[in-house]
Amino acid sequence: MKTVIIGNGPAGFYTATKLAALAPDEEITLIERESEPFYAKIRMPEYVADKIPREKLYLGTAESLSRLGIRLVQGAEITSIDPGAREVISAKGKWAYDRLVLATGSRAFVPPVGGSGAADILTLRTLADADALRERCKAGSKVLVMGGGLLGLEAAWCLHDRGAEVTVAEYFPRLLPRQLNEDQARLVQTALEGAGLAFKLGRTVAAVEKLEGSYRAELDNGEILEVAAVLASAGVRPVTEVARSAGIVVEKGIVVNERFETSVPGIYALGDCAEMEGKLFGLWMAAMAQAEGLAKILSGAADRFVNRVYEPVLKVPGIDMKSLMGS
């Protein structure tokens, strides 16, 4: 049985390795658009903050996968799926499958912003993004972060740890609007302001103009900030284009049932790109749990998967989200 998995993030990687353990005779090919080995995206803020070296991010290599009988293809962007021929196609070639797993993940969402510097807005979603952020944001530089949610605050904190002077612009009138009420959010804001972060709440970035060696960011109220970089951390969007073009049903994400089956027989989806029970999970721990569930289903060890409840965690020292949400 040939199983092809598109995507070498946590959903794809752990599906491959767990399936290899459960079904040693399975012929597994793991295809990844990046040229990096599997790495811990959830630890990239630590890398940006110089808390860990780059090599500490790597969790799995082509060699380690090969020892499990898994073939890894790197730097291959899948451009189309042919469900009739049961093939996936990229500029690097074609791969036949009996079962196809879509673990295409998500990409950073950059809100629409005008100005000559809009194309230079940074994100923190890939290792290449982290490298670019480290290059642009030096100690003492001023940085504007767009987004005061979990990812935005973690990005802001890692840049603060790096020695940058960080301002966060958040559309809502409080931080962490999806997780906390006004009183809870105020406690978080006070703690972060005490550590040196600044906030512009109820504000969006209207335009970013490119200057000589810096950027001029204009907020929607006309306020001007001159910064070394602008980082967008305003959520993610599932990568679904290839699935949609193959005729697979896509709503918020690639729609799957409790067996991770899409609307096209023989094709499964999980992780950030998948919508189950009307929900997008978008969490590393959810991707790992789903990967274990799918591996069991594909190997015949389980019939269906039951989603869990995942509590949000803000990885900023001194702030206990669980305690705050219980208050």
C-alpha cells in the first residue's frame, strides 16, 4: 500500500512516523515544499530571541526517516492532484498513491496594508521567516507587531528578549480578545507594559512606507511610528488551494469526517489545513493528536477519532493563562 503525505509539519511528520511503526510494510512518501528538515515551529520564538541555537529546532532528518522506511522528498511544491489517476504532481515529478494525506498546514495572514513598504512586512511562520526577523530586528531597534493575540504577544516577547523596542497594534480594544475578558486582558497588558512593551489598542496599521533604512508605519488614527520592521501576527489561514482545485470540498478548511476522510475517496486531511466538526484547530498539540489518530485509522488499529479540548497557552514568563481564565 502506497501512502503519500503532503506536508512535513507536525501533522505530516507524526502521521508518517506513527504509521511506519504501526504498519511496517507500508510504502510511505513524505513530500515537503521547504528544503529544511522537520523543525519545531513552536520554538521559533526562542530561536529569534537567541535562547536556543538554530540546530536545536530540528526534530527529524531524511536519514532518521529513512531508517523508518519513509522516503522524504524536500523542496517539492505540489501543484496539482489527479484523483482519477491517483497521482500528485510537482515541478520535481509525479508520485502515485493508494492513499493520499493532505497535511498542507497554514500560512500567516497579513492584513491589507497600503504603502510602498507593505511588501516588506514580516511574518513568523517558517524558519526562513525567523531568519529574516533575526536579520532585521537587532537589539535597540524599534519594531511594530500587528496583532495582540497569542501568536502576536509571543512574537512581541521574543523580540523584546532580543533587545528590540516593541509596540503592538491590536484591532480589538483589549489583548487576547478570543481568550480573555476585559479584566483578565488588563492584567496581561499591565504585566507586559511593566516589562517594557507598548500597546496601541483598537488600532490597525493603515500604511507602511519604505524609507532609507527604516519604515514609516501609519496607524488608522494618523499616528506615525518609525520602525526598523513591521511584523504581522494576525492569525493564520489554511493552505487549501491544491485540494480545492482537485474538487475536494473546502469551507473554512478541507472538510473531513471523524476518520479524516475528505469528500474524495482515498484522500485524507488533518492538522492546520483540515476542518473537523466545523472547527479549525491550528495548534501543534492538536496536529500531533490527529496524526496519532489518523495513523491508527490507516493501519486498522482504530475506526474513528474523537477531538480533544486544547487550552491556550501564552508562552510569556510570569503570565499563567490557565489561572487567568479561571479567575
